[in-house]
Amino acid sequence: MVARGLLLAPAPQRISLALSVILELVQELFSLGSSPPSSGKSIIPNIFSKKGKNGRTEDDDIFPERDIVYDRHSSSGIEGLNLCSFERPRWQSSEIQEFRIFVATWNVGGKPPHNGINLEEFLQVEGSSDIYVLGFQEIVPLNAGNVLVIEDNEPAAKWLALISQALNKPRDQSPRDDSSDLNTGSKQSKDSKSTNGLLFFQKPSLKVLSKNYRVDSALVKTCNCATEPSGVRRRARELRELIQRIESTDEDSPMTKFAGSDQRNQMNYCLISSKQMVGIFLSVWVRSELVQHIGHLRVATLGRGIMGWLGNKGCIAMSMSLHRTTFCFVCSHLASGEKEGDELRRNSDVNEILKSTQFPRTCKTPGRRIPEKILEHDRVIWLGDLNYRVALSYDETRVLLEDNDWDALLEKDQLKLEKEAGRVFNGWKEGKIYFAPTYKYSHNSDSYAGETVKSKKKRRTPAWCDRILWHGNGIEQMQYIRGESRFSDHRPVCAVFIAQVEMRNDGRGRTVYSSVHSRIPFDELIPQRHSFHEL
């Protein structure tokens, strides 16, 4: 009844009533067993009266700046707030839980996606990973307009739509029904939304689509350190949502205008971060149940292209914490070229990325230092078109390929040679490669480009340009394969990791959401050359 009264009250009184109720809630918090501050001063003015220069309260941990929430299950009013969860912090022990992470990198050659791409097989949806880290290179042509002016973000928006559809499609819906619907050119399919609320394909806006799929950015950016009481973060979210609803009662509210909000509440996977830098595009999706345990989300970019700083080459890095473990995902496109000495430029790109990539400081918890550099994270995964070639002539490489002698060919892999010499990726690991070189293929063909072109200038020596590496303890690679899509001149590369995550153990036996219920059967670990095919 209190919440209904708030919503029906005149506009000038709604905020006043809401703040009064919240003040009472905070006072209840201290009456549940906590003693007032030793100074004798109330903490309430520190929450509601202290203003910064921008007019916002300075206690961003309780009411941080936020986007509009569409994907949260919020209570209908004050009755939904359970004061019992406002408890005093207590020292908590730790336990280790394993989570499954799917990682993929794909250089798509500047081609926009079409609806015939079977991303369900590409993403191994049946494997049900907890986190999906998807990196693309050359999602737009690397021409002067995209590099020097402003990049085209329409292809990135299309990739987001296809990814979301694949991850969130009902499991009882067959791929054939889905693909036939995608390939129809009917006016209805173009002018209306699909079953998942996605638009195909009316010049989608990356900004709009990413907001549609992304969780409340304020929640994943805020602190989730172990020193917080188990219910405070959840209650702070409910309070923010209540204020949002009180302030958004007019007909033009984004809550009423957004047609897909109901579907978003039913999403299996939510987008927590996406970023484009010219042709490089990184998106990270997590199981919806894990969103509440993610914090300190930050994104950094570093250009290493033209003049040493433009974005046609470089990296996008994303940092986050899951429970008490920090993760960093780096998607890069390094210097190209197969001339002798070009590998040194790639080494320089890697070393500069590790040295100069900087994440902003966000955590305010005393005694807790959140990583600001890539190598400061507990678990790091690096994916991308690293462009390392094979230190052999085209003819020598072709002979080894015809014999399927990949071991001999790998001995001349530049990344392996440079890593063993200690010039790059010191302390990093890469899984055993059991697949053929991923670059360079002729258009819509399984033949390498050198087999179909007559000009030696256009010929490229096949190489493993597309790679996935990792750094840190507590992470194990379970799968490392390539795909067989003919969409571009690169074949995509995928990996599955099992990562250990340190969690709070408050003795309540609460449910931990993870897709890792048991070890992957041995037969699934046998290397496969073919992982998915394009429809």
C-alpha cells in the first residue's frame, strides 16, 4: 500500500515520500544490531545531503549513477524490501567454484554478417558456458573513412543481434525453423521483431542494441568486494529501481516505450560489455544468474595502427571481477606482414599493450586494490588475429601441408619461436594446436589463397594467425579448435576454459550458479578439426 500511495501521489510529493521511507529503512538498518558511529553524528546526512559538484551524492557505492534498468526483477514497492537482509558484515571464509568460459576470435574480412550464419554451432550453445567472450577483427573494411573519420557500427550491431538470438533462443526451437525465418524476405520479418525481440535488419544502431541486451551498467561497474554484507548490494539495487519507477510514471518514459523489456527479463545470457575500435569488436556475455556477482567492470582501448596510435590495429581490453576473482579479456589485431622482421613489430605491439593499457580506479573499499594493468588480474585471456606467420617459404609450407605434417610446420611458427626466445608473452600459455593454419583462404573455398592465385604478390603463406592464450593460475583449457565457416579468408578459432573463482562462503549454503557440474567427458576433449559449418 505504501508503494501504491507513492506512485499515485502528486509529483512534488513522490520524491519526498520516497526519501522519507528510505530514511526509515536506513534507521532500521542501525537498529538491527549496529551501533551508531562513534562520533555521535548520524550517517544519514552522509548519504542524502552530501553533494558533489555535479549535484549528485558522493556515496556512489549506495546510489551510483545508472542507466535505466530493463532486465532486473524488481519488487513492486516498499513491501518487496526485506529488512532482514540489511545485516551486519561478518568475516567470511572462501570456497572455490569452477566456471566454464567460451572464447572465440574471428577475423571476418570486413564483411557484414548475413542471416545464414549458424552462430548456434559457432557458439557451442549446447555446451552452456557461463561466460562467452567473443572477439572480432575487421568487422568493417579498414579504409580511410573507417580509420580516420568514424567507424561504421552497423555491422557490430548486426553481430550483437545474431549473438543474442543464438544464446537466448528457446532450446525447443529447432535451428531449421530459425534459419528459415531469418532468410525470409517478407515484410513481416523486416518490420516486426523476432521471437527474441531482435530487429532484422533495419540499419540497427549499436548504441540502441547494446543497451537493449546489456545489463544495468551501474551494477556491474560498482564494487562487489567481499567486505560488503551479502544483502546490501541487492537492497541498494532495489532502492534505486524504486526511485526510478517513481520518477518514470509519464507516458514517454523509456520503461513504457521499450517494447522488448519483457523478453529481456527472460534472457538466458546478458551482455555486460561491448566495445568497437574501428574493425576490432569485443563483446562479453554472462549467464543472467551471474550478473549480480559481477563488479568493477571497466573497458580500455589502445591503438597501434597508423602512426603508432590509430585504431586499425591495437586492442580492446575488458576488466571485471566475478565474486572475489578478477578477469581480463584482451581482443587484439596486431601488425600484419610476412616479411622477415615483421614479427618484431608484432612483439612490440604486444609489449606496448601490456605496458600502456590502463584501467580506471573504481574500488573504494579500504585495503582492496583492483587491478589497473592487464597482468595484475588473477585470470587473463588474450584472443585475436595476432598475425604471427610461419618462418618458411610458401613452397616449403605447402609441402608440409600436403602431408598434414602440422607438427613440423608448428616448429616454424613465429609466435612459438618468439615466445620460446623470451621476446614476447613471457609466462603465457597456449594449448596444443591440432588444427590446420587458419589463414589465408580463397573466397568461399577450402583452398588456401596461394593455390588459386597466379600472382606471387597476392599469394600468402598459410599461417596460424588467429590464436587464444591465457595467463594466471586457476584456469585450464579444455578445448582448442577451429571452425570451418567459409565466410571470410580466416577460419574462426574457439576455446573452452574452466576457471576457478574464489567465492564468499557465509555459511548459508546459498546456491552457486555454474554450468560446470562435472568434468567434461574424455571423448569431448579429443581434438576436432571441424567444429561448425555455415548453413
